[in-house]
Amino acid sequence: MKEVVHELFSEEQINKRIAELAEQISRDYSGKTVHMVCILRGSVFFFTELAKKITVPVTMDFMAASSYGDSTESSGSLEVRKDLDDPLDNLDVLVVEDIIDSGNTLSKIKKMLMGRHAASFKVCTLLDKPARRETEVEVDYVGFQVPDKFMVGYGLDYAQRYRNLPYIGELEFVKE
Ligand code: IMP
Ligand code: MG
């Protein structure tokens, strides 16, 4: 099978959308400091671009987590491979994700982090694939809604590849 990537959002479109999100976030957090939490690895390009464009003070921390187990089972657990370095007490937390698909990972991350006494807690995702939702989860800022297709690029991977594409595309498998 040959892998073909069909571009859906160009680097220019992504940058424009990130600038809009950053403007909205800067307005919403006026007078505050945003504590940005990067969910590794997929959101890394989005996270840094967004952070550079936010005009209120920003602090940042990083975590790596993935959910596993039967996704139809709400008790499926979250594997935290790298936890945050700092506590969240009294911080205005903005979790930054690459894509919300089933919603299972984010809802578990949310449940875990919301027990850490943040002053406020919001979520920002680059992509949202609502057709695949299994767990309802509130998302405050969305870059783009995408169809039920496999997305790669701008941080998103297939078997760890394609993360470095400067655009976002749909991955198609073609018979050779
Ligand atoms: P969820 O728990 O199903 O919402 O899964 C979210 C995670 O699955 C994301 O953070 C991605 O790492 C991965 N994922 C889901 N859909 C895609 C996709 O279309 N392309 C690449 N990774 C994806
Ligand atoms: Mg991810």
C-alpha cells in the first residue's frame, strides 16, 4: 500500500486560524496569565505557534498521556508517561490538544487535572472530529472541524511519521 497525503489546510490557513484563536484567547484572559499545558507529542507545533501569538503573559508545562483499553468502556484508564512538572494551584489553565476524536483521552486528562485546584480550566484543540465522539467533552476553542478521515501533519502522526509536515492533510492508503 502506498500512502498519499491530500492537503486540507495549508500552512498559511493554519497560521491565520491560530492568530484568530490567539486573539480570542488574549481577549478572554485579559488581566490574567495563561498557564498553557501542552499534550505531547501531537500538539507541539500548534502549542508553540499559539503561545507566540498570545499577548497576555504565558507560562507553560508539558505532559504526555494516552488512553488505552476498551474505548467503549468508560473505566478505561489513562497512561501518564510524563506528568506536569509544576502544580496547577490557582492557575488559569489552558490545555492544548492536537485533535479530539472519540473524546476519551481528553475527558480523562480533564478529570485528572481538574482535581488539581486550578483557578480556571479550558481546552483548546487544533482539530475536532465530532463525528467520532464517544465521550462528550467540553472544548472551549477549536481550530478546524474535520471530517471522519485520518489526519496527518502539523504535529499529527501516522506511526510517528508526518508530524513535521507544515500543512494538515488526509492520509489515504492506495493500492500499488
Ligand atoms: P481520542 O481519545 O479518541 O479523542 O484520541 C485522541 C488522540 O488520538 C489524539 O490526541 C491523537 O493523538 C490521536 N488521533 C485521533 N485521530 C487522529 C487522526 O486523525 N490523526 C492522527 N492522530 C489522531
Ligand atoms: Mg494526542
